[in-house]
Amino acid sequence: LLLPLSSADITVGNLESALGDIGEPAAKRYTFRAPPQAAESLQNAGFDVMTLANNHAMDYGSDTLLQGISLLKGLGIDVVGAGADSGAARRPVIREVNGLRLAFLGYVHVPVEISGFDTRSWEATDGSAGLAWGDPAEISADVAAVGESADLVIVQLHSGIEYGSAPSTPQIEAAHAAIDAGADLVIGHHAHILQGIEFYGGGVIAYGLGNFAFQITGDPSTAVLNVWLDRDGVRQLEFLPVIIQYGGQPRAASPDEAAAIRRNVYQLTNLLNAK
């Protein structure tokens, strides 16, 4: 059973696309742009916080990035990981939920693409719009700074190797830096397949959540992650198995499909924590 995303106290996601109706495609192999109306779809689905720190958010340039941010914020969806300059891209979003002050941050740290495109060229600077790059030192500084004004810190990290079930070294270093600095939860994506959970240093790292609403020719198995939080951090985790149908629409997995998805996550998790 898949409950509506809006049934959660707060729903976060990764928007892996430009959003708007302006700009020209970047010189890279795959470029995505959703129409402005897609922002309303995200609002209707129940999303509250969206990270744009990924390798497609600037597929149509910085003006389209800023248009997308404006569209989302205009509908009450907060944005992390991108902005008009480095300060805005690295600025946390703080939401109070059931008496807990939750701080959200977003970062991208992915390899240079086969075509030669380097996502780091989109890194925001003091004077230019862009994305928050997942440098471990900067993640540590941001988490430590916001930790003083929040009960819990959640970091979204777009990192790893596409279709690799094991986290990459930069992915691990960035996630560990976040937890070491005081983050309670790291939510990861980029590999397009599920990766395991690491219980590290008093925090929880979900390295890769696969896809959700995304057309893909590979393994259609994925999951929605539910997390229960209290003042001590992560209290409980739940994976809701999902299958991506042709056309990109998700559906609840059948009992047999769900068992296979959970078994895969358990096996990957055991490998990460067998130390």
C-alpha cells in the first residue's frame, strides 16, 4: 500500500530536471526541462522541501534554474542546494514539525560524465547562480553552523556512480562528513538504483533511493523511504517498495516484488554495516 505523499508530516524529494519555459539546453548528453505547470503537480503531490542540487537542475541555464526556484517557492515548496549565489545555494531550510526544528541542506557531488561534462562547472559562486557542491569540508561547516539553531539536521546528497549498488568513495566521504558534523540523516540519490543503509556515528545514511517518477530502461525496482524522527534523531525507518512502470509512473510493488526489493536493501545494508 502506498499512502499519498502528503500523508507524511513533511515530504522531501529530489527534482532532477530544470523547471520552466526559458533557456537553451546545455552542451551535455541528456537535458531535461519540465514545464512551469509541473510545480503545481509537485505541490498537489504533497512535497514540502525539494533539493535541486543534482546534475540536471541547470540543464537549461541559470535563468531557468532561478525561474524554477521562484515557481516552487511561490507554491510553498522550499528549495535547498541551489540559488542565486553560493550563500543561497548552501543556505538551510528550517521547518518546524510537531515541535521539532528540522534543518535541511542539499549538495551534489557526481563524477565527470562520459561526454566530458562536469557538473561542478555549475557550482554557485559569490556572484553567480548555481548549485551547492558536496565538498566534505563545506558540508561539515554548513551542518555545524545550522546545528546550533535546529533540533535535527537532514542532508540530501546527490552522489555516487550511476547503476552502482555500492556507494562511491566521494559519496561516503561526503555523507560521513555530514554525520561527523552533527547531521542526523543523509538521504542520497543519483545511482538510479537502490543502495544500502549505513548506521554511522549516531546517524543514518540512506545512500541511494533509486527513482520515483522517472522513465528508465533499467531495473524498475525502487522504494519510498519513510523516516520517524524524535529529538534523539532517527527512531524508525521503513522502505515502501515501488515499481517504475513504462512511462515513468510509479506503482506499489506486488507482494512478491516487494519481498525481493526489501531483500535487496537488507543485503546491501548488511554489507555496509559488516565491520
